[in-house]
Amino acid sequence: MTDNSLSSARVRSLAARMLFSALALSAGLLAAAPASAFDFFDVARRARELAGEKYKAPTSQLPKELRDLKYAEYQQIQPKRDKYLWADGRTAFQIAFHHPGMAFDLPVKINEIDAEGVREIKYDPADFDFGPRQVDPKLLRGLGFAGFRILYPLNDPAKRDDELASFLGASYFRVVGKGQVYGVSARGLAIDTAVPSGEEFPRFREFWIARPANSDKHVVIYALLDSPRATGAYRFTITPGEDTLVDVRSRVYLRAPVAKLGIASMASMYLYGATQPSGTANYRPELHDSDGLAFHAGNGEWLWRPLNNPRRLANSSFMVENPRGFGLQQRARDFRQYEDLDDRYDLRPTLWVEPAGNWGKGRVELVEIPTADETNDNIVAFWVPENPPKPGTALEMNYTLRWTRNEAGLQDPKLARVLQTRRSVGETRGTDLIRRPDGSTAFLIDFSAPAPAKPKDPPLPVSLNFSTGGNADVLENSLRRNPVTGGWRVTLRIKVKDPAKPVEMRAGLVNGQNPVSETWSYQLPGYETGE
């Protein structure tokens, strides 16, 4: 089994547990997870108590032989299949553990919840195959686990070891649905991302994995988060399928104030694509895990923001009250847009956040970080509440994470969607019909057609609503039918005034005064003079 889950980069009283165990045995419940013996409130109590204590930084005892491993060497360290948790086959789920190595040097405590109560799963180096290398067993004593994978017959009912999810590193985890491959990562919490004082990376220090009942189609994971300025309790209910859903319940406590608290954070990679073609010849036309940020605002507006790989760090904020959804999407789904048989970027999932209840005022924030290759997660998105909790008080944020390839299914079907954004050198056609660059930057945006009020009604007449900031002169701003897609094509040509400053643009289709498409929003990054 291979693991592509790495990223730049996760009781009640004994009497109560004994009582539940007795009831469970008398009822013949051999595999049901005892919610009354251990639940979210147990983890929340630990998080609250931990927040009142001084932070204790974890220490690593990883030997040099494992710390200095290359990625391919680390991949060779695999748990033995007969040592998977729940390998007995009575539940469709299995758990395989990540061994410490490389930068994954801090152990996490992992517990199992079953009908008999809660027990810690002990690390044993004999449960792992270390490949061709020989490691002194004395150096491995008490190392612990770096994380774990969840396995499930996701694509083939006869194959129990399809990877469904992986928890590895800080508070990162990745999940896939049917026919998907690992791409965008989720995070439990982000603190001070892109803040000059530096980012803090909370980590899941302990997990509790509830053994599913034999017929269960979901698995429940509890996690305790810790960092110098925050603690947190999490419950993840993971339901695999065409779209895999992760219902998240979280309660966060601050030890000290933070500048920026990132809720439902996610990290992805954008190297180049249609909006920013590769500067060197490459057989892959596009290379990214996600190609845009989308969100559904509380006022009903849908927005689509294509991503950049900027030369300098870029930070964008979108003020929203009570967001209905947001996420990093992979809309380019045609294999020919990537031509990569190994990494299959066309199969990378979209990660969509669906808030539970009203989140109030805040902002969706997008951070774009320069990267020279595809090994770095250089795109980060999250929700920042306008009023973070005061130290000692709880912030409870609940939401569902949807890992999907059906981006159109997330949106109002009546609205036109942005199908693609292409950026190129601007050109004009001379009297001799030859196209020549004119020093401008051009954008071609294809929208689908908005749906008419009734299926048999004629297509809606539309016009273009376009705006830009003051750092560009607009040389062309046109809209015409696209007979190939049946939708509409917008052509923009702009002349940047100050190349050191960014240019913000917005475009959308309207019928009269009524929006009939999502809003296309784009930032042309600014570059330092002389770059």
C-alpha cells in the first residue's frame, strides 16, 4: 500500500465506562462504539483543562536514521497488514498506523473505543516492515505513532484497503471520495497564517478512534488539539461515498490572544494553469490540486476566484456574514488539461465547507504563497471570525467537509458558472488582419448559460457587469455568445498602471439588474519594479 497523504507541510468516570460495558455485553453488542462511555464532552473537558495549564512543548526521540530519510525511503516503512486495527474483518473499516520519520517526528497518542471501554494502542516496532534498512530495535523503543490512515472498500466492495483518510502532521488530514486521489488537505485550526510575527501550527496530540458496529457505514474519530496559544476538542464523523462527508464538531479554547484564528482551514497547491501558464515548456498544460476559491455568501452571492502562484506572498479577504459555504475547488476536470498519468490531477477533490448554523460576521481569507515546484502546499483558505474568543472562553464551530468532484452540484443550477479563465498577452488585429501584442494583459472568461425561468423559455438575454480598481486602464470589455459551449465569453484587456501594485477585477452576467451568474473575481498580482 502506498501513501500519498504527505503535505508541507493532527472520560467519563471509570464507573460509567464499566456500567456501559456491562450493558453492552448483556445486549450482545460486540462492536458498537459506546457513546455514553466516551464522547465529545470528555475531549472538550480535557481541552478546557489543558488551556488553563502552561503549554508544554512535545519532544522528539526520533533517531537520526529515521529523521534523515528521503520521501521514497519513508514510504518503504509500512505497517504489516495483519497488524491493522480491525483486521478481523467484522467491520468494513481498518486502521493502519503511520510510523515516525522525516519531519513527522512527534508521537501522537492513539486510543481505541470499543464495547469494553477505552484503551491506548501501544506502539510495537515489530508491527512494521522497515524495507531494506536495518534499524537498531533499541532506537525504536517507545517511539509511538506519527498518525494513522483509515481504510475502507471505497471503490471496490471486495477491496478493504482503499485509503479513505489520513491524519498526519500537526492538525492536517486528507480525505477522498470514490474515484478520487489525495489532493487538498484540511486542518483542525490555523493560527496567524501570513502574519509577520510568524505562524503557529497547532497539533492533534491525542486521538480516540471508535470501533464501528459491524453494519456501520461511518467511523467516528475524536481528537485533542494543543499549541502554545490554543487547545481544542474535535469529533470527526466520516461517511465514505461518491462524496465523502466529514461532519466536524469543534470547541476551541485560547490560552492567549491571537492575531488571526483560522477556522475550517484548508491547504492546497497551485503551480501553474490557464490563468498563469508555465514559464517553461512542459507537457503538462496545468499543474495544481485546486484552481480556485469559491464561496456562497449569506446574502446569496456566489463568487469564484481563480488562484495564482504569485512572486510575493498575497493575502485576500472577502467579508461575509453567515457564510453558506466556501472551499478550494478543482474545476478543471478534463484529463487533457493535465496529461499526467501518474499524479492524476484531474481526480483531485474539491473541499467544500458547509457551516452548521450561523457563523456571524467574519471573512473568508485566501493566502497565496510563491512556490517553485508542486511539493509545497502554497494555497491556504479559512474562515476568520470577526470576534475571536477571549482566553478561557469556548468557541464552538460546527461544519461539514465535503470531498467531491461534482462542483456543479454544489451551486444553484439556475446560475451561470465560470467554466474557465485564460490569461495571455493582449493583442489587437491590424488592418492587415495580423494580431500584434499591444502591451496589455488579456483575460478570456467563459461562463455557462444561465437557466431560464422555465425549461421551455428562450435563453435569458444577458449583459456584462464589470469593474476594476484604479490601477488599470480598460482597453476592451466585451461579451459575446460562445457557440461551442452554449454559454458566454467575456474578453478583457487591461493596461496596468503600476506593476508593483495588484489589480482587482470583478465580472458577472446580469439580466437587467438581476445577477444571473456567480461573480468572477480575480487579482492580478503586483510585482516589484524590475522583476
